[in-house]
Amino acid sequence: MPNGPTAFLRFDVEEFASLLKALPPEVEAGVAVTVDDLTRRPLTAGEMLQLVLSGRRQQIPVEEQYGSYYIVHLVSEGMERQVIGVYERSPLFPAIRQRHHRSNQP
């Protein structure tokens, strides 16, 4: 993936999980990308929710890239190094974008 972060934000696990729970579990919400070999596969909201809830993390780091998509960091112990791309076509994208804009307001 090109390296072009334009913003960085953090979600509490519960907050990010609630965004995913608002979506049908079978809907494609992102694309999992294995960092080592750039293998890509679609990821449903249900699969992403399992990843969010499976770790011991307190927060979910999210990077905005070029103002047009987000990279969600959900690596858990024992997993391949991967990130999740959330693009404009994803039903999760507007919720992340809305949260991003709220966090930029004074």
C-alpha cells in the first residue's frame, strides 16, 4: 500500500464494534491486506467484528490515506501482519468519515 497518511484517529473498541454491529454481518465492509505479500481478500462486517473483539486492545488505530480511504489496524497475537482497507464503496466508510470529521471539530 502506498504510504500517504493524511490523518490518524483512534476508536475505542466498543465504539468501533458498535459501527460494525449496525451493519448486516454478511455485507463486505473492507479488504484485508496481508502486509508481507500484499494478498487481498474481502472482509465482511461480521468477520471484522470478530477481529475487533478477539484482541486485547483498548483502541483501534485508523489512518486516513490521501483523503479517500482508511486503513484499520487490527492485528492480533498469532495473526499474519495485516491491515484492513475501508474504501468509499464500503458501508462502514461513512461512519468512519463522520467520526473523523467530529474529531476535527473544536
